[in-house]
Amino acid sequence: MADLLSNIPQLLFIYIPAFLVVLSIIVFVHEYGHYSVAKLAGVKVEEFSIGFGKELYGWNDQSGTRWKISLIPLGGYVKMFGDTDPASNPDTDKIASFTKEEEKIAFHTQSLSKKTAIVAAGPLINFILGFVIFIGLYSVYGKSYSSTQLANISQDSAAYEAGLLAGDIITHIDNEPVESFADIQQIVALNTGTAMTLSIQRDGQNQTITITPKIMDSEDAFGNPIKRPILGIVSGKVQFHELGLIDSIKEAAISTYNATAMTLKALGQMISGDRSLKEISGPISIAKYSGQAAQMGIPTLLYLTALISINLGLVNLFPIPMLDGGHLLFYGIEAIQGRPLAERYQEWGLKFGMICIAMLMVFAVLNDIMRLF
């Protein structure tokens, strides 16, 4: 408790401001994706809000959209003409009485293709934001690289017990090729303590070694205690490669793909029970990571922003009502059966989605609180 109290100034003046900056940028970009495509489709946007609840500050633009900053800074929304609330539920009574002119500018009376494009634009632009940030970072700062040749083996480690030696070159893990030590770290990070097959070169000869990482107490990049699968291997000297624009784009695409794939694999492991649900982080942990990244410098903060943006885009595509993916699911059903899903089923779905999201948020916050103590 004393450590927690001593960190209050850091929390108030570094962690929370950094978190609000990061989240506001990501949320703004996400909602602007919805907004921009809606405007292109001729839909009237009534409100564009960063945050929820009571309006703190706002203004109207020439098209009649109310831009505002609201009290609770944990998200945002775009409310379009014909919506009854920020979750984009249709105001059926109002829609039934629309004139022809009002139907042209209302969201729910648009074609299925236009509605799909408007909804999908939010998550898509989050992926684009992460991709663009990666391009900028690699173009300006380059990328670190270390080979897969092992420089050292820790005593009593999984690698030592498996017979790995300094000088060994790892070429594949479970038949997946690895080109840098970062590739090895990424694959091992998703292991849950199960055996892995390493293909190595030793003195010019190809060999195969089976190794099981040890789950040990460790630290993340910001110094926070975590449990991590560890082989006990050390790479050689880290080199820094300058990258041109084309190579930066290529590496940014790889980083965007890897961030998405790792999140999906970790989620699958949680669903199967192979990975602990305690690893789910909520707003408190994200605020802490944002503050720690800010203290480490702008490049680290930008890298974290890219990762969070990609994850937000991915999560929003999950087929859960209340999320963009839930709306896309309804549109997919409509495309298949040739008519919208019955209103009562949509209402049940939205209630189910709301319960799921509320339970997930409570669970994530409880995880955050447990980490604090």
C-alpha cells in the first residue's frame, strides 16, 4: 500500500495524461473512420464525441455535426441521423415517419453495402494508423536486428538441459522459419509451457532438439513483474539497420500482421484454457503502460500507440453485438437471407453483447486492481 501511495504523483502527472493522450488519438481516428465514410455516403452525422456522458466542451460545424469532448474519457462515438443512441441502435418509430429527403441522409435507410462500409471503416483505420506509425518509426529510427546464433546459454535453463550450445544457429521452431532473434522471442512468448522442436545448425550439421520453456517470474519491457516462458538463451550483438521507405513499409506490414496474429493466438489460448485469463488488461494497466512508455521516450510511446490501435481495431471486429463486428454480423445475415434480422433478435443480441462487454470490463479492471496490490 505504501508503494501505491508513493506512486500517486507519477499516476496523476505522467500515467493518466499519457493514457488520455494515447486513447484520445486512437478513439478519434477510429470514430473519424466512421465519420468520413458516412459523409462520403451522404449520411448526416449528428454528433462526434470523444468520451461519454456529460458534454464538457463542444461546437457545431457547418454541416450541423456537434463535435464534443465528454466527461468519461474511455471511448467515443459517432451518432448518425436515425440513431437512437451512441450504440447506433435504430430509432424505428422515427425512421418509419421519415420523408424521402430524410431517408437519403439517414444511416439505417442506406444500402447494405454503404452501411457495411461505414461500420467497417472504424476498425480498418485503426489498423492503418498502427501501420503508418510503424512506417514512421522504421523510416526515422531504423530497426534493431540480432542473429539467431546463440552467444550464451544460461545455467540450469531449459536450453541448457536440452543440450543447446553457444554457437548453435536456430533455423526453425516447430517447422516455422526464424530469421532473427526477435522471431524466436515472439514465438516463445506465446508458448504455454509445452514442448517445442528446434531445428539448429551446429558445426555445419543440421540437428533437431526438443525443448520445453520454463514458465518463470520475469519482467516486461517496462519493468512490471510477469510470468514468462523462458528458454535461457542469449543472442549475439544487436545491430541497428537503417531502412529506406520501401523496406520500412515492408517491415511495418510484417509488424502489423504479427501484432494481429499474436493477439488472436493468445486469445485462442485463453479460450482453450492454455493461457491464464489474468493476463487480460484493463484501463488501469493500459494507463500504466502508457505512462511508462512516455517516460522511455516518444518512439516507445508511439510504438505502444500503434499496438493499442491495432488491438482496438481487431477487438472491434469480433462478432459481438454492441461492437462494430456485431453490426457487421447482422449485415452478413441480412445479405444471406435477403432481409434484416428480426428486430427482436437484434435486441436480444444487443443485450447479450452489452452483458458480455460489461463482464469483460469488470474482469479486466479486477485484474488491474490485483496487479496493483
